[in-house]
Amino acid sequence: MGSNPILGSMNWFTILLVGTGGFAGSVARYLLARSVDLRVASLIPFGTLVVNVLGSFILGLVFSVALKKPEESEAWRLLVGVGFCGGFTTFSTFALENLQLFQQKHFTEFLIYTGVSILLCLLGTGLGVWMGNKVW
């Protein structure tokens, strides 16, 4: 069998892992963000914020574990790190919501949401890496 120019060295199992994780992450994002937004009435989209911070934490955890045991964790990295976190986190939604806040002249909320998102996502990723190093 020749090499596929699109897939390269990847195989269908790899694609299935990433796709399955992406599906699960997208559904989880929708359910969690909607659940938070229904409970918190605010101009700041807290559902997206919660999803992005949690996704950053999960990705940090997966990254640190994958570095320690790359031969044992490739499938988990693809399923959870690439697929789930790729479908779960919402940077494009974050960017659109910020643009809308800015266009609607909600400058205070725009600055708060941007700053808090960046800070908490960095902290979430760092916490995930730290936990991955301590636990595994």
C-alpha cells in the first residue's frame, strides 16, 4: 500500500482516535458552557471561560504525562490532547465573544474577560503540568 499524501504516516486508527475525542470534546463543551451560562447571567461569557480554563488544565496534564511515557501515552495524547481538547476548548469562540464585547462598547467586560481568560488558562495549563509531574 502506498503512502497517502494527505494522511502521510498516519493511519485510520489515529484519525478515529482524534475524531472520537473531538466529538466528545465538542459535545462536552456545548453542555458545560450552556449549563454555566444558564446559571450565570452576565455580559462576560463565563461558560466559555470555564471551558477554556478546564481545557487548558486537561491539556497541561496530558502533555506532562505524555512526556514521561511517550510510548505508552500516544493513543491517549491523540484521543484526549489532540481530539478532546481540540474539540473542547474554544479559542475561536473566545475571540468572537471578545470582538462582540468590544463592538458593543463593553470595554470593561472586554478587558476583564481577556485578562482573566489568559491568566486562568495559563494557570490551568501550569497546574495540569504540575499535577502530571507529581501524580504520574
